[in-house]
Amino acid sequence: MGAHDEFFAQVVRERRKQLGNLTMSEVHDRGGPAIPAQGRAERGELSARVRPSTFQKFDTGLGWAPGSARAAYYQRRPPVPADTKPQTLEPGAPSVDLSLEQLLPLLDAQRSLHTAPISELPNAIGQLDEAISAIIGPFVTSILEANRGSAVHPLIEIAFGEILAAPVSPDDPDATEKLYRRWLIDRAENLDEAIQHTFEQRYRARNHEKH
């Protein structure tokens, strides 16, 4: 299981500020980890073999829902405050159109997996990943559009958080769609005004069609 030290350091620091700039000593008094462990965490030096009890103490001391610290560290999932009310996940479109052009790459990738020599399997798997991403992309977009304007639902984080956290290459032919999905959850960085305007128009048009 991988570790995300820098992300964990960031969310721990931000949470202390949200709680009124708590000191590490105050976090410890609230049931948090010992001050040295907090210091290592905020420096991005928390051991990958950290004990489960340490994560539980971070949850307690920082007022996070149980399991939040562990999920942040190992899965890069934003922690959920303990007092957060359950969110309603709005469904996206009941179905999305799938063109033959989208289906063919998936069939090609399947054939490659069956015929590729062992040395070429990583490339074949990458080809399959791209084909699947292109197919589920419109479905993900629909769900994110339906839930824009609210905090990202935990189920969205679980299902798509890792995909949406991945960087987008400008050479990716699907870059605009991927950036739009990140924009829908306010995680698209360094977008110029023109593309933001385009995304806003697209989102408004989607809502107009819905109503």
C-alpha cells in the first residue's frame, strides 16, 4: 500500500488552521498523537509503517470521521470532518451514448492482451486502461455535473478520486474532457479564462437541458 506523505502533511496542517490555529500541544490534548509524531507528519516524514492507533489519534485530535487519516495517508482521500452531515449523491444520466469509435479501441486492447508477448504486457494493459477511461469518462462527467456545487461525495472520492487526482498531459487527446471533470469539482489548476468560460457555458447548457 503506497503512502502519500506530502498530501497527509498538507491536510494535517490545514485542519489545524481550520480549528482555530490549534497548536500541536492542543491537538494532543484533544486526543491526538504525541507532538513528535505530529511534527513528522507535517514534515512529510511519517513512517510508512505507522501504527493504526496513530491514525485513530489523528482522527480524534483533528475532529475527523473514523478512518479519515488512514484514507488520506494511503489513498490520498480528503479527510471528512466528524460533524459532516451525510450527503445525497445525485444520480447522473441513466445512460450515456457509446459510439463505435469508442468501442473499437477497447476491442483492440482486448486483442492485444491475448496476443502480446510478456514483455509487451505493460503496454497492452496501458492501452486497455485508456480504452476503459474513454468509455467511463462520459458517465463520470454526468455524475460530477449532477453534484457540482456541493462537497465531493465520499462515494465519488472512493470510486474516482485516484483518477481525478492524476495529472492531465496537454498531449492527451482527451485532455479537455479530463480538465472539465476536474473543474466540476474545483480541482483544475492554472486554467486560463477562456477555457473556464467554455466550461461554465457547457455546465449551464447542461442544466438548461435538464430543466
